[in-house]
Amino acid sequence: SDEGNCTYSHTCNSGFPRTISNKKVCNNVFDCSDGSDECSQECSNDRLLKITALRYLALLIGIASFLMNSYTILQGSYMFFRSKSKSLQINHFFITLVGTGDWTLGLYL
């Protein structure tokens, strides 16, 4: 059986307690006094992106953010220069500024 080498407990590197249940590993609570149950490679944040569906979802959100905010930046810039009143110009400036921030986030994703 492939379960012959499985253990149902985690051994802390040092400190107290010596072993804890595997259910307490990577749960954002330091159960081992040395923190080895939370500060290990298996608890890294990139483990979520190993799930294929989440990777594609992040990619889809990134592409949608990039496209929609590109439109917002172009439209806001166009309306900024067409606006006659200062208050409308300020409004379009801030819309363009927020769109630029979101656009940058879309590039990151």
C-alpha cells in the first residue's frame, strides 16, 4: 500500500510540543514553539497557484483588468481634455488615476 510511510503527526524541529497532529500544520497558528509547523516550504503561499483552476482564474482576472482599465484610461484621458469645467476635469483625472492603478495590477496578475 502507498500509505505505509504516512504519518498522521508532524514532528517539531525543536521545542515543545515534540509532535502535533497534521491537521495543525499550515493553519496559520503556531503550535510548535519553534514555529516549524507554519514556517516550512509546504506552507508557502505559492501552493494556491499550483491549483490549475486558480491559475487560470487569476489569468482571466488579469486580462479582464488590463483590457477594461485600458479603456478607462483612454476614455478618462479623452474626457479630461474635452471637459470645459475644472470640476469635470478633476473628476476625469481621478478616474484615470484609479484606472491606471488597476491597470498596473492587471499587468501584475
